Amino acid sequence: MSPAALLRRLTAVLPFLPLWRALWWARLGALRPARLRAPTPWGRGVCILIPESGTPDLLAVTLQHAVAALAEIDEPGEIIVLVNGAPAGDYAALQQQFPAVHWHFEPRALGFNGAVEAGLTWVGQPAVYLLNSDMRLAPAALRHLLPLRMPQVFALASQIFFPPAAPRREETGWSDYYTQGGRSYTYEREPPPTRLARGTLYASGGSSLFQTRLLREYVRDSRAYSPFYWEDADWGVRAWAEGLECLFVPDSHAVHEHRGTIKRRYALEEIERIVDRNGLLFELRQHLSWLDGLRALIHLSGRPLATRRELASTEVVRGIARVRRQSMARQREGFRFDTLRYRYVARGFDPRKPVVLWVTPFAVLPPAHGGARRIVELARRLADHVNLVLLSDEQVSYDERVADFAVFSAVHLVQGRRDRHGHTTLDLPTRLQEHAPPPLRRQLVELQRQYGVALVQVEFMEAARLVEERLAGIPFVASLHDVYLDGGSGDAAQRALLQRYSSVIACSAEDAASLGELGHCLVPNGATDRFDGASVSPAEGPILFMGPFRYQPNFDGIVAFLDACWPAIRAACPWATLTVLAGREALQTRFRHPTLQQPGVTVISDFIDPAPALEACVFTLNPQRDIRGSALKVAESLLARRVCLCTREGARGFGSLQGEALLVADDWPALTQAAITLLQDVGQRRRREASAVLDRHTLSWDGQAALLLAEYRRLLPAFFDQQADA
């Protein structure tokens, strides 16, 4: 840019000095904590509000669908049509056809924001569904939204479809944004094949349900966007910045005919100018990119004169300063608008039940390792007693199509830890640091406030430092899948950390004994009881090792077994085969051990349901050494009516079992001989596997979940006493 051109730009900037001061005021104000809204219940009752301007032909069909959708819900309901900028006489026939609809007429064209603001003055219900006149609701559209009217939710967006003949799907209802050249741009994502509600940047003003009270406030404060475009994006981002949520609900459907009225009232050049102006206004208010200070003013100086005048008005500048301060404060505290899509909601929150937040540094869905299986199985059995929320690191490892998402009321994912592979090779102090990364810490603090959390349970010792983010009065429980106390020099630091917890949970009696004076309870590992439906083991079939290599002792144990035992087993039983459920980590170079290439050995690197593999195997194997906690693969085997052949360490946590289905060997020769006997003597093997029936209750997840729930009752007596009284 030449000096003369730069001078002209700077001269054009001078009228915007008040805006420049407002941007710096927002920056300084953002150093104070963000002001978060207290979540408030919605209440019962829904109004459908339709801003309408000159499309009575479209409106007739829209009203038919709206009436049908309202009839599907068992709550007070009403429909309001706010006609603006069109003759009342054009709607006489529709008024006769739909006498229950409330009709209001404004002679002037108010624009979208103005029409919504005018219509809201007539709304008498606590929830309002904004519906474009060219949008057709599915019969169940409202019914799928109502269960998700949680106090912290501002808006619920329906999924938008287009008629079959439409050339392409231009909208979906699931919104996001990207930044480029100092500007933010919104777009709509293609929803994946899942029924889970998801976080969305904003809810469309043409097909979404809003809290009426909050919407009135946001609409009044978005008049600067008049006459159209970007106002609903501003509502949604403001709600997120104030601690509320906007959710996309894929089960709620609406079809868009896509015949707007804007082009009949405005020239194309003016439409483009307003869209550009409002996009710039949105960026100035919300600060989602690097556009700031002098750069913002230089950017503005290149806009048309009308845009510069409109954005420099005193009222607009004040709004920019106020909204921008809040958004910047939230972002300074760690809130990220680009991660909203990783919030999942499977069910509504029951206000009669406490909110319990489980935090894990490892991905647990799909449950591809023993710790994940423990979390999911206990969650499935506690979901009817508490509102269970999952916060997890390792977002990139999740598969959102997994049905087990639905066992949680809500799931929040972050990607915070840098090391994902080989974490067990780090020493414990390093793991304690790495597994409590800033993104996980920030989200933990936010969710404690947002959901009014009654109790936090931190999974795995590696994440124990998350107790440092405990808000006053909230009990924290450490769920230790492994206890690393061993009498060494590191014990003092671990004990000091665990003493900050309200309770510590161990999953084996051996681990519990090492906790000493620390307040703790025992919740052993278990399994799903498949005994009644299981057949006896086949005469011939594979030996099964359910040992994901993600857990290093699984890899070390199977390699040692194959070196020490497998050649002799194959010599005695040439038909013997071994299947290893190793998980996706088996694809890593460091796990491609030559021992795993021996004849008869099959390593499966995909995550699969272990039930069919258990049914097909002759017995299971657990050759682990030097482990803590307990191996739930033992319980899974016995309750699937299969003998489990273990090392002494591999049987940790299950030493008190009564039957003969758990076969323990003290050394590799003894384990080799036991394996050969089980392969050759089918009758003895089947007699052993039948004895697992003696320990079914001890081994089942139902019994373990009852123990955990009893600990919650001890820690939260007020919540559970209130439930009992109700």
C-alpha cells in the first residue's frame, strides 16, 4: 500500500476513535472474570412464533405442520403469526382456516430481528419456537426437543432438510465457524449418523426452540443487525459466552422450502453490503479471530460509507464494548468456541437427582480396554440413580456412533494431553503432570459451575492432580484402577494428593490394603453375567487373551507366555491356536514383536465385542505380571462360562473365588502343563467352567455398582434423603 493510500485509510479511521477506545476497554475489562448467568428452569408451555412478510401461500402449509407438531406434546401451546409489511387482507382466508392461531399485523416491514422482537411481546409461554414461514415441522419435531430443556440450555436447534427435488442440502441446523483474514464465517456441518444432541455455535432463528425470557433480552440487544442476517449467530455466541448452551437435536426434523422474501424488498448490492456489515459487526462483538484495535479500524475503513456510519454510531459502539468484553473474558479463561461440537447430550437431566461428573484422561468409548469397560458398565447401572456426566481427554480416539454414549446424560470431550501412545513408559510424577492438562482442568472447572455438580469422580491415579480444580463444597472421589503405593520414596507425594479427596475407591483387596489410613472403599471389577445363555466350551477352538496392548502389562505378559509356554503347548497339541484381542495399538511398530508371528497366533487389532470371541474359545488366558488393581478379564471369562488360566499376578483381586473355573499357575512350566491339560481333557475343562456359578453375584457389575452407589449415598446424604422423601 502506497503512503498516500495509507494516509487516506488513516484519515478514514479518525471517525472511529470511539470504536477504537471501546475495543481497548473490552480488552482491559476482559481481565476481570466473565459474568456467568445462573441456569434457570424453562417451565412448561411452548409458543410457535412465525415472523411473516408476504408469503401467505407458503404459510398455509407451514401452519398445517405447526398445528400437527403442537398436538404431539402434552403441554400448553399456542401459535402466533406476526405479519409485517404485507396487507392484512391477504391473510383473511388463512385466519378463517386457522382460527386458533393468534394473528398480529404491523404495516411496516420490520426485518427479521424487528419482527421477532415485535412478536415476542405477545408470547405468553416460557419456550418459543421461531419458525420461518417456509419451514415445515415434522410431527415429532417439538416432542424430541422438550426433554432437553435443561436449565443451562438457551436454545435447541432442529435438523433442517430440503425437499427431495432440491439440488443440494444448503442447511442442516448444526452450525460452526472458521476464521480467515481477521473475519469469522459461519457454516453448517453435515451431521454424522448419530441421534445424540450436540453442541452448536448457535440455533437458527428459523427452526429452533429458545428460552423466551433470554431471547427477549438478546433480540433487544441485536437491533444493530437489522434488517436481517447474523442476529441468531449473535444470540447463540452470547449465550455460550455467558455460560449457557445451544444444542443441535438431530431427531427433531424440519423441511425448508427455501423461498425467502428479502430479494423482493432489497437490491442485490444492498443485501451483500448488509451481510458484509453484519458479519463485521459480529466479529467486532464476539472477537473470534485476531481482528483487534487498529487492525479492526483499518479493516473497517475499506467498507462502504453507509457501513462505516452505521457501525460508528454511539449505540452500536457501546454494544460492541459490552458484548466483546464478556466474550473475551470467557476466552481468556480457556473457553473455546471451536470445540462446541464435542459436547454430546444423550438425555435430559432429572432435577430430582444429583449431577455426578466422571473425569477420565483416557478415551472410554468404545470401551477398548479394561478401565474403559469398568467405567461404561458402572455408568450403565448408575444412570437411573444420578445425572451422570462424562468429561474425557483423548477426543480424537472417540467414535460417536457407539451406543454407549447414551448411558451418560452428557459427554464432553477435550484434546489436552500431548502424549497418547506409550504413556506407561513415563514415570508416575511425569504422568501425574501430563494427565491433568490445562484444557481438561478448564473444562472441569466450567462443568462444576455449569451443571451445579454435586460430586466429581476422577478416574485413574494418573489424573489425581485434577483435585486441584475442586470448587468449594463439592466432594471429590478418586477411582483408582491401579494403586501405585509400594513403600518407596514416591508414596508420600501420592498420599498427600489422595488425602485431598473425600473418598478413594480401590478395585481389589490387595490395592485397598496398601491405602492404609486413607479413607477408602472397595468396588471390585466385575463383568456382565452371560452364564445362563452361554454354551459349554467347544471341544476344539482358540485360546483367548483379551489384552489390549494399550495397557503395557498385557503386551509384556503375552510376549512372555509365547516365549516360555507356546512352543511346548503346540508340540503337545498341534491344533492349539491363540487369539489375542490387542486393540488398535497393536498396529504400532513397537508392538510388532516376532513372538506374535508364531504359528497358530492371531492378533486382532480392531475393537470388537468380546462376547462372540468368548463363546468360540475353549478357555481364556491371563498371563499378566507385575500389575496393580485387578484384571476384569477374569470376571468376564468366568461369567461367560469359560475357565480362566492365570498367572498368580493375573488373578489379582479374585483370590477369594470359590469355584475351580479360575485356574492359577505359580510359574511358566505349571501354566504350560495346565494349558495342555485343558486342551486335551475336555471333560475336566467343562466341569471346571461350570463351577463359576458359585460366584456369579460376587463377579457381576450389578453388585459392584451397588457398592459405588452406597458410597455416593454416604457422601451426598441430603440429595438421596430428598429422593427418598419424594
